[in-house]
Amino acid sequence: MVHHPYLDTSALLKLYYPEPETEIVSEWVRKNRRPVLFTLFHELELKNAIFLKEFRKEISSKGAQRILKNIDGDIKKGLLMRPLLNWGAAFAQAVKTTRISKGLGCRSLDILHVAVALSLKCSLFLTFDERQKELVKKARLKNVKLRF
């Protein structure tokens, strides 16, 4: 198993946009002392989440640009690490994972996050989505439990 944890977008967003759990997620990432896996899928979802916040007037255009610059800087510094990933295999894993997601009400993108973590052979998964936590458990990954 890979010792890099997998953070879904709900967790990654907290590293860049202040939310109630931001401090505890940031502290956990610092203590983990490993780069955070950051696929193009993460980048799509995270940057779009920032644009949505701007669209909804939750953040200014200047604030959004500052966050996007921080994300790009963390990629360059290696704090966000691009793993090698076979996307065809990840999507095939996602299709397989739908068998265990039945009855949980998970979105396709949540299933894809779990499948990517499985494809990357991660052992830890951090999410704030309750349905996805159940899927993570059924997929035999370990949910990161943060102490609040």
C-alpha cells in the first residue's frame, strides 16, 4: 500500500479555503509529512470549486486568483504530488466499485475518487462526505479519523 493518503476534494478544499475543519486538516497534513496526491481529477474539481465560490459571491475574484496561485505554487513545490495513474484502469475500477456502492447513494465522482485511491494502492482516505466514507469502508480502505 502507498503511504500517501488520498484526500478527496472536500478535504483538499479545506487546505485552500477557510472552512470549520481547515485547521485540523492542515495540521493533519503537516504531521503526515508526505506530499498530498494531486491528480488532474483533483485539479479539475478543486479549481472548479473555487470558481463556483466566486460565482456564488462567496469569494472575490482577487481571492479566487490568490487561491489558484497557491495551488499552482504547491504543485511546483512538490507539496501536491502528481502520481502516475492509468486512467483507463481507474475508470474500470470505478465501474467495479459501483457494485459495492449500490444502496449508498454515492455520486459517480465520489466513486471515481475511491477508485483512483484503489488504483494508486492508497491505504488512507480523507473525506468529509458521509456516503463516501461508507463506500471507503466497503472498498476496504481506511478512513482518516480526525479529532475535533
